[in-house]
Amino acid sequence: MNFKDFVQSKTFRGILVGIGVVLIALFIFQAGVFVGYRKASFSYRWGENYHRNFGGPAGGFMRGPVGGDFANPHGTFGRIIKIELPNLTIQEPKDVEKVIVIKSDTIIRRFRDAVKPEDLKVDEHVVVIGSPNDAGQIEAKFIRVMPAPPFPPPQSFSWGAPASL
């Protein structure tokens, strides 16, 4: 069998398909590693900078991870609890606070209307989409001001009494 016959054989095609499948699988695995690294990196930086972002003790907090889940690095939703432009502090439904950085190219909308950062108010509900920075904050690309939820979020109960007040 010469080289030309080997290249045209089913065995050679099978080898090429096998190599192609392995390369695609490696590419998908690498994409997953990249995304996981970004999420873990943001969550780590957010935790490391928590005391700086929220005025905690100078040495930070000596607590273990809460819930074991990574923080979402590309956005949040919740209630505005503090405005110090260009930063907003958002309280998520599970009482996690995140600092949002409003940049000059951030788009802010209330329904269809464009809104200036100065028009935002404490206690408004927002949805934020953006990118993480090295300080554990989210640099907002888009902020949507939402109507207030019709009912307060349900409290968690333990043995018939509120778990936290």
C-alpha cells in the first residue's frame, strides 16, 4: 500500500475524524475552564475586597464561604441601598451587597426612557449587566430600573418563628 492509497482509505479518514473529535472536546473543556476561572476569580476578588467596598474592619472578615456558590460576576439585581456616584450599592434578595461602578458609557433605562445616574434613588429596584473588575466590583454596561415588586420577599421560617428579623 502506498501513501496515496493510505490517505484515501477509510482508516485514514477514521483517524482524522477521531483527532477532530478529540480536538473539539479539548476546546470545549478549555472554554469551561476559562469560564469557571473567571467566575471563581471574581468571587475571590469580591470576597477579598468586601471590607474595602463596604467599610468593614481593616483586616477583613475571618469567615468561611457562605452557601458555597460563586457570586455572579457579570450582573446583579436588587434594591439600591446606597448611592455615592459613580458607585451604587445593591442589596440582592439574599442580603448580599454588591458595588456597581457607573461609567460614562453605561446605559441606564427606566422603561423606555434614558435616565441619568443622578436620577437614581435609594430603594429603587434595578437589574445590572456588566463586567467584573479587579476590585471585586461590577462595571455596569446596562442598568434597568424596575418597578417595585408587588409583595415583599417571603421570610424564611424555622420552627414557626421568623429565622431572622
